[in-house]
Amino acid sequence: MNAPPDPASSASGFGPDLAEVFGPGQSDGGPELVQLLTPEGERVHHPEFDLDFSEEQLRGFYRDMTLVRRLDVEATALQRHGELGIWAQLLGQEAAQVGAGRALRPQDFVFPTYREHGVAWCRGLDPLKLLGLFRGVDHGNWNPADVNFGLYTIVIGAQTLHATGYAMGIQRDGDVGTGDAERDAAVLAHFGDGASSQGDVNEAFIFAASYNAPVVFFCQNNQWAISEPIERQTRIPLYQRALGFGFPGVRVDGNDALATYAVTRAALQRARDGQGPTFVEAYTYRMGAHTTTDDPTRYRLSDDVESWKLKDPIARVEAYLRRNGLVDDTFIADVAAEADDLGHTLREGCKAMPDPRPMAMFDHVYAEETPELAAQREGFAAYLDSFEGSHA
């Protein structure tokens, strides 16, 4: 006897049709997308996340994103010239990162992936310290405590567990829910749509929900996990996954710096108030390659890239500023000149970085050197001494 057809299956045998699952308009973020500035640069309002922005804030978003894009473009060029071993591009994701970065308070702590150059900028980290990691002269030459910005995490999704543990720590230190704006803290954990399929990320969700940890899970859904499209990562919009773990999720236009700022600001405050975790899905697009070793033309359509160019995060802020008389050509030219200066600083600073001493790799393995490490140090030093002109 033949079994009745499964209503959840489709002719392809891979489950329900994605158009039915995601709903109309989902390819553009869907009707649930929180947006405060349209791609054309028109100000719109949202019943839950609307904010009033000062002229200084709006000009600041434009400046931040322009300089962050220049950092990305210069680093990509440096890699192509052999000055960096690899680079993880953020082209097109400037609003998602700057909006989230500017929503932080000084006492909040950030756990990044390897692509959060814009958040690092907002935290005041010298961009040259980022280049040192990708040049291979160090493993991330900054003290996370100085700017409350963790070292880049290369292992996909691992930082979400670190973030949840740190959040549980500040909760137990009594730095959550006191009502003191300068004391209460939150944690911002960044990851991508591909990382959402990792076990570490889902385990972090469980711990955060179980312990009501003050952490905001910030997912930059740039549509591609290297060459795998979002359709192969999930059968529902990513932000809806949060409900299964028992905390709220929200999808925001990741190309809208205003909306990203407003949503992240609200989620961080919710965490500081002791109301637990939030999942923020910044719906954006990776205009460049996954890294400089990747060739996206092999797996995605140029038409998609061209359509997302019309949603450029910097262009929409500039359009709004100009339309409302908040900037003039002089301001735009001044920011462009500042970007040129930054580019020069990055090029010259990167090339001037000294190669590390071979023996330096033993310096910070443990707080106190173990006998085994001492033996390894001595053995390697003897090996280096066997070469003429060795400089340990």
C-alpha cells in the first residue's frame, strides 16, 4: 500500500518550496525588516525602534562608514600586493558594523569574528593592529581590556561561547540590572549566517537563555557562508530561531546604519537591565569575496550584486544628508581627504611592520614557563644557532 504524500515535501524532494517558507518579499528582508532609512535615503519610522538622531550623529555615521570602507579597500589592495597573507572583506556591511559599534557603551564588551573591522574602528582600535594579524607578524597585537574588544576569533562561531561565558561573569559580578548607567554592562557577540549552523553557536544560545545572560547575539546575514547560500543554512528566517531557545529575535536592515543602531541599542539596554539575551539578524550582503582567497564569481550571480549596489549603506546616508541640507560638498571632500590620509597611513604602516623574532613565540605561552616549554625553547634556540647569521 502506497503511503500518502507528505504535505511538507515538494517535487524536488527537499521539503517545502522556499518561496512558501520564507514568504513574499523575503529575498529583500521581508515585511518584518526594521528600517529607518530607505535605500533612496528617505527617512521612515518604526513603531518600536524609532529614534531621533542629531545632525552630529548622522554625519558621524557617514564619516565612520566612509573611513571603514577605505580601510577595507586598502587592506584588500595590500593583500593583492603581497603585503598581507589574507584579508576578510566587509564591503557592503559597513552599516551593520558601524551601527552596532556606535550603540555600545564604554563598559560593554565585544567578541568579534575576523571581519569586524568596523566595530573595531568604533571601539577606537588602531587599524594597523588589525593588519598585523593578517600580515602574520602577530596574533592580534592589542589588549582586549584596553578597548573592551576581544581578539579576532578564526574558529567559526567559537566566540559566541566566549561571549556567553563573559556575560555570565559580569552578571555574577553584579554589573547587570543595578540601574546605574555607568556600571551596568552587556556583551555583543558577532557571527555570520554560516556560523549559525555551528554547534558552538547553538550551545551558546542554550546557555544564554538558561542563565538569562546579558548578551546580544548579532548575526550579519550577508547571504553567503563562503559559497553556500542562506537557503542551505536555514528553512526559516534566522532571527526566528531565537524563539526556539526562549528569547526574542529581530531582523534589521543591515544596510541601514540608523536602524541597526536603534535595534542594537535597544537589545543592549535590555541585556543591561537584566532581561537576558536577544538575537539581532542584520540582513545585508557581502559585496566582496569571503576572503581574498575566494572567487565569488564562481557561485553567485552578478545580477544579485548589482541589485545590492543600489542599497549601498553609505550612499543612502549621503542622500539623506544632502536632501536635508545637513552636509555640503566641502564636508564630503573633507571626509574623502581624511580617507586618503588613512589609506596612506595604512600602506606605510603595514610595510614598516618588523618581522617577529623567531624566539618570540615562546614569550607568552604561559604566565609562568613550564619545564617542557623551557626545553622546547632551548632546543629551538640551538637549532637557530646552527645557521650562520641567525638572529633569535
